[in-house]
Amino acid sequence: MDTSLLVLGIVIFLALAFDFINGFHDTANAIATSVSTRALTPRRAIIMAAVMNFLGAIIFTGVAKTIGGSVADPTKLTNGTDIVIATLIAAIIWNLLTWWFGIPSSSSHALIGALAGAVYVGAGEDKLNWSGFIGIVEGLIFSPLIAFVVGYIVMMILKYIFAYRSPHTVNKGFRTMQVITAAIQSFTHGTNDAQKAMGIITFALVSAGYQDHLEVPMWVKISAATAMALGTSIGGWKIIKTMGTKIFKIEPINGFAADVSGASVIFTATLLHLPVSTTHAITSAILGVGSAKRFSAVRWSLAGRIVITWVITIPIAAVLSGLIFKILF
């Protein structure tokens, strides 16, 4: 077998493994609030999330093109597949570590940081597109801030509208609405997160000379969407517990507000072809909603630990991928 084809096969396997892990690592993003309020049983929530993740992943490709060409130009890399292998191994290691400890870290941060680190070490600083990399990082930084503000505003509006209604009646109605918002949340998750593995595979295909453009082949779309859906079907219970119960006590109206806020930010980013962290957007929306409910209701010590993980993910992933590249190649 041709060596380059074998290496490309390894890249595709690792990319789909990353997408699979991303699926169960980030399942909590879409269904944590609906499960915690018992709007959906865990089994139904996961099945629905898997289906909607698949649909979202198969329809959109703009984010994949951004991932495939913004951090570095794959046509200018002679060892692009090696760089992608180091990138994916580093991102997978970080995802598994944070999943094991139940920390809702960002798969997007891990992948972008790892790609930048592998390009820097494997091809040199001049091959790293700093403007593209910084642009992506800016989107990753600002999206959770926006989600926090949107979550706060949406919750304040709902508090005003339903201030004089019976809490039991309000929560019963919003528990039903949460089924819809959880489905929307899962769909938007697929439109953004699954694109990242597609972009990495396309990056490798271009670098290896198997195609000369960043259009995502249909087989890549189906493979990545399927891998994420299968990963989603397993579920990430540790992270679901953290997001659904430990940040603050979520009621159906809060879950609805958080889902709508997070999904709106993620889908807007998808339409702008910006890769954002679905984990950050949804967690920040939950924090914003909790702050609007009652500032003291939020466990800010836990929120602080989550934010620290967000901050350190990109540099750690970059260093890890650089070390892995040195060791392997």
C-alpha cells in the first residue's frame, strides 16, 4: 500500500475518533438542562441529540472551510498529514482528560490550539497564519461573553413576562418547550462542532495532494456526522451532571432560556463560518441565566474552575501537539 495513503488513512481514523469523542464529550451541551429538569429522559434526550447532531453536521460546511484554511495553508505544507496526526492525538488526549474529570472544556479550543502548535513546531512560524489563528481565537473568546449577556437578557425578559404567573404552571409549560429547544440546541451543535473534524480531514486531503480545494467531499460529511452522532449516542454523563446540576439549580424556564441563548449564538457563528466553542457558549448562557435568576444562586467557585480550564486549553493543547510531533516525526 502507498505510504501516503496509509498515513492519510490514519489521519481520517484519528479525525473520526476525535469527532466520536467530541460527540460524547459535548453531548451535555445540548441536553444537560432538559435532562436535569426532567423534560426528557436521558435515553430519549441522547437519541434526539444524536439525530439532530447528524442533521446539523450534514447540512453546513462553512466552518469546515475556516478550519481547513485559516490556521495554515495546507497547499504550502510538505508534511501536512504529519501535522494533522499530532494535532488530533493532542486534542483527543485533552478531551479524554477533561471528560474523565467531568470538566466541560472546549473541543474547539483543543483542536485549534493543537493545530497551531503542530504547525509551529512541524513547519515553522512562517507557515502559521497568525491573522487567521487570532481571528478564530477572538471568536472563541467573545462568543461565551455574548452568550452570557444573551442568557441574562432572555431570562430577565422571561422573569418580567411571567412574574405574576404560578411557578408550577410556568415550569410545566416550559418543560414541554424544552424538548423543542434541546432539539434546536443539538442541531446547532452539529452545524458547528462536527465541521471541525471535516475541516481537518479536508486540510489533510489538500496537503497530501488528493484535492486542490477546501470543499468538503460528501463522504467526509457523512463520516464526520455519523461519528459525532454515534459518540452522542453514548452520552457524557459526568459533564451532564456538572452542567445540569452543579452550576445552579435549573428549573424548566431557566433551561429554556439557556438553550435558546446558547443555540442562537452558536447558529449565528455557523452562518458567519466561525468555529466557536459550543461548550463555552452553552455554559456561559447557563451562567447568564443563573445570574439573572439570582446572582448568589450560581456556584461561582465551580464557574471559576471551568473558566480556568477554558483559558489553559489552547496553550496546553499547542504545547502537547508540538511535543507529540517532535516525538513521532
